[in-house]
Amino acid sequence: MPTRLFIPANNPYNVFNVDFPGALSARSRTIELGKRTNATRRTTWRLVAGFKGEINDRYSWEATYNYSRASLISRISVAPTAPT
């Protein structure tokens, strides 16, 4: 696995417009800081209600209501560990 990465200045994803040679520390998981934990809470609910009826043999009616809601809370933390 290569440990060096080069991003040229003219790369469309390089917003700084300078060459980035060498090892990137951003690719590290920073294991030395401690174990990473992730806690996620997801809540989703949906309500659907409706009525339908007939006016006569030729005409009928229908009314519906659809409502939904979703929320997500995600926490990522690092528990520091003592150096060995």
C-alpha cells in the first residue's frame, strides 16, 4: 500500500491551487488518541389517514393526508488512553 500521495495544483478537487506531495497525516486513524466510538439515535414515524365515499353511481371522492418526520442524532467521540 503506498504511503505517499501527490495532488497536483491543477486538480479540480485541490481548492488551494498548490501541489501537495508526501505523506498525508489526514489519512491516519489517530489510534494513539484512543478508541473511537459512535452513538447514533434515529427516530422515524409516518401518519397516513384517508376517507373515501360515493356521491352517486357516477361520482366518488377520496381525501388523504400523509405526514412523516425523521430525526437523526450522531455523536462520534474519542476516549483518551494513557500512553504506554
